[in-house]
Amino acid sequence: MEYEIHTDVKYGPLEVIEAGKLAAECPVPWWNQTLCRVNDCVVRLGVFHGEFHWHKHDAEDELFHVLEGELLLDLEGRTETLSAGQGMLVPRGVTHRTRAPERTVVLMIEAAGVTATGD
């Protein structure tokens, strides 16, 4: 599966962030866009349908918060199912992957220097 990942910062300070509009206009099954920078972190919006590869971030934690749909978060030895309004922090060094059986919109927060596809 191909992933469309945009690491450019789309919005600056004091700009209205149009996350809902971006998600609604997304034409591809696996996409994410960095929305803004908050201190040393970035906030990303993802639209997922399908599965991402197994990976980990050696130096950074990653927060997933589901806005719409259902996200399966595979961890070593277990799978967590997150519904709209739920989230989970994956600590640095933990191998994981995300899967979405249906179109799912997710907000992610992670260190600005993270490699979006894993280390």
C-alpha cells in the first residue's frame, strides 16, 4: 500500500486550522498532513483506510486520537480498538502498526523530528 505523507507545516500561529475540511477533501486511502507545530511537537491529521506497516520510533512517543471511524492499534501481543473520541499513547521504542477497516480520521501528536514512517 502507498502512503501519502506530507510533513510540511500547513498552518502557522493564529491561523484557523481546517482539519474537517482537509479530511473531507482527502481522495486517497492513506494520507496524513502536518497541521501545525506546538513547541517541539507537531500535530498531524490522518485519513486511514487499510493498514500501515509495523514500525517503531526509537526516540519519540506518539499519540493517536480518533476523530471519526475506528482505529485498530496493533502492539506486540495485543490489538486495541479505538473508537471516535478515544486515543492512546504509544511510548518510544514500542513496535506498532495502525489499521483501519473503514475510513478513519485520526489526530496524531509527536515530536517534530519524528520519521513519520518509523525509525
